[in-house]
Amino acid sequence: MQVNTPFLFLVLLTLACGVHSVPRPGLFSVLADRELWVFEDPTSLVTFSPSAVVGDLPLHHERIVSAVASSKPGGNFVVVGSQTVAVQRQAHRPFELAFNFHPEITLYDATNVPTTGVFVAVGVNRSASGSKEEIMFFRSEDGGFSWTSSSSWPSQSYTNASSGFSFSPSGDFGLCMLGDHMFRTVDGGRSWVKTAWNDGRGQAVSVAVLDPSLAVVTIDSRYGGGMVLISTDAGATWQPLLEANIGTGYGIVLFDRQTWVVATQVPRTGQIWRTTDGGKTWARTFAQPNTAWTGLAYNSDWGALLAVGYFYNDSVSHSAGAMALSWDMGGQWLLSGPLDKVLDRAVPGTPSL
């Protein structure tokens, strides 16, 4: 573990001052294949030791694709597998199997719609007529126990390398990426339309929405390296941010219009970059050889920023998880040692175990 004395002082100060009169929800849930690693408090996070590891979810031995708390206080916590959904609807109670999707449907991501208590998911229907697969959106308004199809689109060039959702705080405007497709909604996920964002540039690998006037997507460019695209019109049109020569971003957080953090992958080095002027200039705030980042998440209740990924163990493979933690909006970072499993993604919030 790398030790940074000023940063450790900041951590200790955060812990000492972190007592609020109103209890805050847990920090992060981290997806690790079929397990959910739960970090409920700062002590577990600073030591990179999960408060709990949930490995007996009723998901028919599927890989976890998303875990998300309801946007309504006291709502359900939902864990989504590739074909089934598990729900915890009462604190300190076990998860229960809530819904089975059709065997020909494979889910790739899910999230909540802010302020509404609604969950949305995206997947692929491989039983669609003809040779084309069909991208489908689903919506649950009862805490994950029933799901209905809201929109569908035929896919000629579907790839499942990446997926992600991001919504504005109001919950009206949102974006969804799936491989080389990008969709947008302006009605809280009730309907989705495809946006002509791509032009053959590459695959989207992370997406973040601040509001309809600012959305950012990172892509793995077909021309080599990464690119950052920006939209100021609710995702209708996109322009490259030429100043962002930072590699391929596999996670992005927008704190406000000026301050953004991106976790990137360059050959055999996991890097983290920050801009404080809306993308005009960038500073690398962290770099670690023989690592790669696969996700970045921010918990606004705690002010904690978490990158997850893996350590390389040789020139071609990876087998140990990696985490890096920041309490100051990505300025300074604390790195874990090798962890038991490769980590796929982190999401803010935890179930109540």
C-alpha cells in the first residue's frame, strides 16, 4: 500500500469529523464477478477490507452486472444479474429472487432514476426476428419486482464490451451507452432514442451527466488511444474535447461544470486525471505501474471517490483486484495492495446487512 503522509492526515481528519446527527448511508458496493463487496463505513474503506462479502445471492450463479439503491429513502436495494434480479426490501434481511427475464434476454446494466424510486435496465434480446439482435430497455416501478419493456432498437453491430447509465439530478435527462450505441431520454427513462454520436470513432466506455447542458463520454478510439466527447444539448450532438489527451477513460465523475476526474488505462499503467477548468487543461494526479482501472464512483454523502480495477501479474493476464481512494475530489490517492478478486465496478450506497 502506498502511504502519503498528508493524505493519511486528511483521512484521519475526515474520520474524526465524520459524525453527523443524521446517519448517512453506506459508502460503496463493489462488483466482483458473482460477489458484492460492501464497504459500509470509512474504516472498512480506508483499510480496503469489506464490511461484508455477499456471495450467496439468488441469481442462478450469474455474474452481477449492477447493484443499486432506490432513489427514494427507505426503498429497496436491487442487485441485477445477467438474467435475474434480487431485491433486499427490508434492512438486515436477506436478498430474495424478485424477477426472471426471458432466457433469450441478457442484461448488461441497470440504475435508478433520481427522485423517482424507479429502476431502469438495458439488455439484448437474442430471439428477435431475423439475424439482428435487439437492444431493449426495461423499467421497474415497484422496487425491482416487475419489469416492463419501454423501448427497443435493432442492432447491426452490437458489442458488449462496455455499458453504463447516467442521469441528471432531476431524473429527467439520462444517457445510456452499450458498446458502440448511445441512447438518450428526456422523460426519466420512459422512452429512449438513439443519438448519432459515434461516426465510427469507437466504443463508449464511460458516461457522465451533470445536467442537459453538460454530458461527457469517454471512448476507446478505433484510431488508437482514447477520446473525450462533450455534449451541451442533452446528448443530441457531440464534439471531441481535443485538449483531453489522457488515454482511454474507464470511469468519469463530474463534480460540477469545472471539476472532472477520469480514471484511464494506458499500456500497463492505471492513471487518474483531473481538470478544474471544464476540460481545457488536465493534470495527472495518480499513476501506478502494472494496474488498470475498470470503474470510478463518487459518494456525495461522504465525499469519497473510489477507483477499482486490477493489478497485472504478468505481461498478458491479471488476477488481483486493485482499489484507490480519494477524499479530496481526486487530488491525492491511497492505493490498496493486491485484493482477492478482480473488481468490475463500484457504485455508491450499500444494502443494510
